[in-house]
Amino acid sequence: MSTPSTVAATPCSSSAAPVLPRQASVLSPGSLFGTPLEGKVVTAVELESGTVEHLVRAYVAQRTPDRTNLMVKNNHGGDSHCDSDCSDSEDECESDSCELLEIGTDAGGSAAGAKISRARMILGLGLFTFDLAAAERGTCRSSADSERCTMYLLNEALGAPVGSSCGAVRLERSLLIAEGADRADEIQHLVHTLVTRAESAKPNTFKMFNWNAEHGYWRYQATVPARALDTIALPDGVKENVLDDAVSFLGAETRKFYYRHGIPYRRSYLFHGPPGTGKTSVVQAMAGYLKRSLCVLQPSHPKLTDEGLMKAVQDLPSNALVVLEDVDAIFDDTRGNKAARGSGRGGTNAHHCVSFSGLLNALDGAGSSKSTLFVLTTNHRERLDPALIRPGRVDVHAHFAHAGKPQIETMFRSFYPAESAAPHADSFAMALVERFGDSGGISCAALQALFVAMRRESSAEVAQRAVERMEQLMESRGDLDSAATAKEHRSKDKTKEEPKKKKKTQSGGTSDDEEEPDSPSGDEDGDDCEDHDDASACKGGKKTRKPTEGRRDVHVHIH
């Protein structure tokens, strides 16, 4: 909110107004001419464009008795000929804010009297009178009637419409007005209550926000039912380690520890593993379990700059869980932003996209002291720059693998909870493991797709036809060959390890300096050095493994 001003609302003068070196009041001359506030002393506060303005306008739309100065809008915002940036209008955000505040909705979830089919009513220009609900009144002193607390919302246009790629655009602003002097505290209390309510979630739900890079604010998306943790089939320890760490971090003693040692009070997690293994599902379950708002950031957005990213971190809603998905797709090997390279700009405007150092600064928590949780997801941890995932910048690494036998059984019981289906869980899991291997190429997402495809069949039929239907499903997606190849490679690896283990057992173990025996199956340790580019990698006419440079295997860092 801008600085409030207490002024006498006077009508427009017939003579030309003098030119002032600066605006002396948030109220434009003549704004209240012909209204009930004309000639009265009022306290006016201009609302910052963005979340605060949308929340207040949505609240007033539900409480004002004036249903005349309205506008009707497309319920999905924007014209079809406009691009996605144009469709992100204030009117659309105002409609979203009605749902965000969870006011004025019927059983169907639509605003009562405000949403009908594809159209919705929103506030237009003018002065709107409204009475505050009891929860927002605070120490209201608007009139002698102690049962009412009346305020006003003024929506006015500034200047003439201007042209844009989406047609004529009209600049508007909103002001909260209270009759009488020195009532800014009451207006602030109302805004504080609305923002706090918007950032809180009902039990077993969480609210989703997306950062709007074009207009620079966190835009509410939806209130989503939180997924129960016991419905996610993951290897033992993954969920518990991550959640226990997050709960410990959010404790009062941990907060004091961070502040006492001058450490930014934030915590970062890296979820890495193949696609479809449950990374996003765990993020959503964390948001519900920890009662956090899920805030989605897209650092690869071509219109997001370093300054915009820092503003996004600093303006986060309270109790935020920030997710940055597929962080390996943001930068190339030279730390250049792929969005700048792929936009056809030839890198000439690369400084307008998020830089590698800008992302590091945002993750370091500079300028933000909130109890923020960050979750970074990637399918390829080995592609990430070590500076991005070093201890202190990413605190906990959690690996998500393909489904093994316990996870397959858990998912089967989740979809078929009846006791009569229990005996089929083991046969279902064994059939898939024998075909594709334990922790092979079957993801949790693939299993879910299988259950959905076979939803009309009994548990016995699903267990009997599991391999056949899974093969059809994976073949349609081009995954069958890769899964079979993965199983074959694991089988070969197991065969190669058996002679080594047997020799070590007989000799009582080998030292690190001793050369490993030649592989009977012709593995890379036993191949000849013929046509080998690096002679230093050969020893005695055989290949030897060289330490992998620049790669490290980090699992969990606790600080």
C-alpha cells in the first residue's frame, strides 16, 4: 500500500487547476465529486497493483450492495487472438482471488451470482460502499453504529487508453477510503487480514501460486487437495528422511540456531531420479503435510531476469514451499541460459534471462529471512553444476528410483484395498519383477497408468495379465526396449560380479592396489587396449578404470 493521505474531498473547480510539481494527494482532483464523500474529510490509501489489489477488489465484490457498476468478462480471461501474456489481466486475477479468499462460493465452487457458464461479473469503475465482516473490523470507528464498519473502494481510470498487441488497454488503480481522519491503521488491518487468509490453507489442502514474470507478482492458481503420504509408494526412508528433516528445520530451536549463527533461515532439497518416480507427488504431499503454500518458479522463463527472480524470492507468501522443476534444463555446459539461446536471439539479449549467478543468489536466501523451503527436481543430477548443489546451497539429496517389489505391492494394495485382493499383490509384483527386474524400468507413473487402464477388471485379472498389459503400455510409449535392455545389463553385471566375489572370498580379499582379474565376459576392464585413444588408461595391455573427474556422489548433507 502507498502512504495514506487525509484530505478533504472537494468538487472539481470550473477553472483550470494549477500545475503542481508533484501529486499532493493520492486522490485525484474531482475523484469524489458527486459521491456521498464529497466535501468530507477522508483517509485514502492507494493499493499496490498486484496481489493486494486483487484480494481487496474480490472481497469488496462480495460485500457491496451496489450491483450496477459492473463489467462482464470471459470466464477464462483474454481473447483467443491474444498471446498468453495478454490473458493475464487484472480482471482474471480478481476472479481467482475470490476463490483464493474462499468467499461467496456455492456448493459447486462458483462465486454466487458472479459466475454463470463462461461469463463472470466483476467490479467496474466507480465508488463502491461496503461493510466489513466482523473478522475484519478490528478497532473500527466509522460511525455511531457499532454494528457496522463502512469503507469505500474507488476504482478509477488514469489517462486515456493506449494501444497494445491485445487492443486498447486502460490504466486503472484502486483506493481504499475510510471516512474521517487517521484511519490508516484500520485499512491496514483489513488488508493484513485478507492477505493472511489468502496464504492459509484448509486442512488436507494446499494453495498453489505461480510467479508471473511479466507483471512481477505471485498469482494464485488453485486450492488443491493434499495427497496423503501413504498413497505414495517410495523406497523406505525417502519420505521419512525428507519430512523428518523439514519438520526439524521448522522447529523453534532450529530457527534460533540459524539466527544465532547468522545463517539464512532456508532449507533446500534436491529430488533426483528417472521420470515418473514420484518426485512431484512427494512435493505436493510435503505441501499438504507441512501446511505450506506451493509456489512454482520457472527460472527458464524468457522474461524472468535476475532482479525478477530475487523479487520473487523476497515476495514469497508466508509458509512457502518453492519448487523449481527440471533444473538441469535451465543452463548449458557454459552456464548460459538455454532460453536465451533457444529463442533465436543469438545470445545478444542473454542478460535479460536468469543467469547462473542469479539463481545461486536466490537459493542462498539473500534478502529473505523467511522459513522458506526449496525443492529442486531433476532427472539427471550428474548434469548439474557442482556449485549449484554444493552443501549449504542444497542441504538434502533424495534419490528416486524405479519401483521395486515392495513399491509394486504397495501400489497394488492401494488400488485394491479389499482383503480378498491381498493374495494377488505378491503374484502381481513377482510377475513384473521377473519380467523387468527388481527396481528395473517400471516407474510408479507407469504402474498408475496400468491400474487406470485396467480399472474395470478384478484384482485377480490384473495380477494374471500384468506382464502382458505392461508390455503393451510400455511398447506404446517406446519404453519396452529400454526396460528389457536395462534388465539384461543388470543380469550381466551380476554374472560378472560373481567370479570377483568368489576370488576375494578364497584369497581373503584384495587390496586397492591389486589389479582386478580379467572379466570372462569381456567387460570394459578386460578389453584390449587396441584402438584406445588414451594410452595412459592401459596397463599391461588391458584397460583400467580411471577416476571420473568432476563427478561426486552426494547423498545427504545435514547442517
